Amino acid sequence: MKKFLSLLLALVILFSVSGCDLLSPKEQEIADENVRLKVHFIDVGQGDSILLESKGEFVLIDAGEKESGSTVLKYIKSRNADSLKYVIATHPHSDHIGGLAKVINGVDAENFITVETDQTTSTWMNVLKAVDQNDVNYIDAVVGDTYAFGEATFTIMAPLSKNYSGYNSYSVVTMVQCGEIRFLLTGDAEKDSEKEMIDAGEDLRADVLKCGHHGSSTSSSAAFLKAVKPAYAIISCGKNNDYGHPHKETLKKLKLMDCTYLRTDKLGTIVASTDGKYLSFATEKGKTEIATYSAGEGSGETEVEYIGNKSSHIFHYPNCSGVKNMSEKNKVEFTSREEAAEAGYFPCSACKP
Ligand SMILES: [Zn+2]
Ligand SMILES: [Zn+2]
């Protein structure tokens, strides 16, 4: 609702200034000279690759599968980047680091940030070899460390532990900040890492969340989304991928929070621009959505919760038609599925909470 109000306000201001009848997407964009940070979510199919750009300084986070290496390198060069100040390898899975060796061998990279694991695949070894051969400074990711580039910074938020059951939760999670606008980029971090971030008591609020693990239901827990309160979510995944990413549970949760999500499989490369206060998006394919949005007006006012019926012992999402017809005295609220299950309630077969 607040988002709508701010758009309305922007419309009113523009009307009174320019007297124009309709607001074209161009007029909503932030003027080039005012852009302080661009975040490019590069379409690499099923994988992740994100380029951060601020005042001529660049940071690359992941580079998709091996065959995406040249796409990412080309993209970096198209931005006239002479060098990458930081290259971050979130975790040693091929859909994130496969293209990195090609990039590091193809453009000057100053620093390489990652977290140590016992991974020994040849794909990962090739990345480490490229780092070594090109004299790139190797940095261990340490939670709490902040790095500056241009007029923006990024802070390492995770991983907080040394032992996880899979490589995904070893993901280096970064909070990127420019002025009042924040992006939380989570690699493939799953619910265990999300919970640690919540428990650590850090301020996780962000205007834009790059959903963990390509929108999989193993990430983006309700509690985490509630802590981040993103107004926008980015899902980086391939068309018709083998994993069914993004999972419908994740999309449902985002919708419920009134969070607008943008998918690289549908829109191609997605570029977010900010002047530190407003945010706008441009996409490669299809429409260029999006009104400017001002900082701190994230969604999440609607808490992710469930409503049970005391007489039928069935629980629903709040927007299910089963709730609309329920009498007030029969309603009981739950903040999680677990809570509902423990109370002996079963999920509705229509809204499938
Ligand atoms: Zn992974
Ligand atoms: Zn992945």
C-alpha cells in the first residue's frame, strides 16, 4: 500500500511540475548523472552472476556455469570496466563459479573473496589456479567486514558457521548499500544460514533481495523474508530448468508480502539503478516495469502467517477463499506451518499453505 502511495505521490509531483498527462517509463527513470550504483543481474541461464558498478568501480559476484564465462566477460567489457576491484565466489558450485576462471584470465582483477571449503572439483581448482596465476589478492570472507567501491559498500553477512551439510549454505552473503538503498545478495544460502543470520541479530532489512538458491523452497524461509522485508526480489534461474526453480512456495510467500519479483528466465538481464534514495529497474526482455521506489518502504507489513479454522482444523493462507467465508470466532492465527501442525491443523487443499 505504501508503495502505491509513494508512486501516487511521485505522479502528483510530476504532474504539477511538468503538467504531462501520462507518466512514461522514461520519466520514472533516475537521470544517468544521478545514478550512484547499478546492480546488473546478468542472465546466465540456470546460475548466478551479478555485477555491481559504482562511479567506475566494479565488483563481480559469481559468473554462472563454465559456458557463461564468455557472456559474463563480454558483459563486463560492455560496461567499459578496466578492472574488477573485487571478485566474489559465493560458493564452489559450478553454476556460480564455472565461468570465473575465464573472467579472471580475461580482465584485471584486484581482489578475490571466498570462503574456504573442502571442494576439490576441477572447475573450482581452475578458479583458484586463475587467482594464483594472475596474482589476484586472496581474501577470506569474514562476517562483518565491509568493503568500499565507488560510492557504495558491501558487508559480509554470512556464512556464520564452519560446518554445513552442503556447499550452498557456505555461500558468502553480502549486503550492498548505497545511500539509503540496500541489496541483500545471498548466493545459494539455505534456511540454516538464514536462521543464523536472524539469530545473529543483524539488521537484515533490504529494499531488494536476491532470493537464495534460484528461488528454491530450501531458501527464503518465512522468518527470513520477514526480517529482510524486501520490496523487490530477484530470482536468477534458467528457463525450464531441471530443478523446477523458482519453487511455487517461494513465489507464493513473496506475493503474500506484496513483494514484486523479477526473474531472469522471463526478463533476461535485470539492471537496478539507484541514486541512493530511489530505485528503478530496467530489463532486457519484455516490458521495463517499475515505478521509482524510495528507500525504506519495503513490504512485509503483511506478516507471513496462516489462519486456521477451529471447527475444521484446517489452516489456510490469509488470502484463501476459505478464510473469507470463515466466521471470526472460528479463526485462529499461526505464524508458521510448524506452529499450525503442532496444534493439530492440516493444510487446506485449495491454497496449499
Ligand atoms: Zn549451489
Ligand atoms: Zn546455484
